[in-house]
Amino acid sequence: MSDSMVRRWCRQFESGRDNVHDDKRSGRPSVVTPDLVQQIEVKIRENRRFTIMDLAEFFPNVSRKIVHRID
């Protein structure tokens, strides 16, 4: 951690911050949902020989990297 980050945290705690966890940030929501994981698991159970490419074709809104991570 850099010196500037330590100073920033010290200033925040001196001004009353009492939580050590990062605040929630807005950003892109995760595409991995429990529903998506379940759908991929169902497809894998249908045919155990599916490749990542095959699964990615069934879920075009999800990248191959994400499908691989779920698999």
C-alpha cells in the first residue's frame, strides 16, 4: 500500500470512519448469477462432452472466459 493511501485512510478514520471494508462502488454488474450457473450446469448434465465453445454458443451474452470460469 502506498504512503498516500495510508494517509488517506488515516484522514478518513480521524474524521469518523469506523469501517475497515471498502465502500460499495457503482459499476458493471456481474453477469454471473445463480440462475446462469444453474443453466450451465443443466446443459453440462445433458451432454458431458460439451466444450467451452459449445456452451458459449448456448449463452451468447456471456463470454467464453466467463463460461470457463463457471464450468
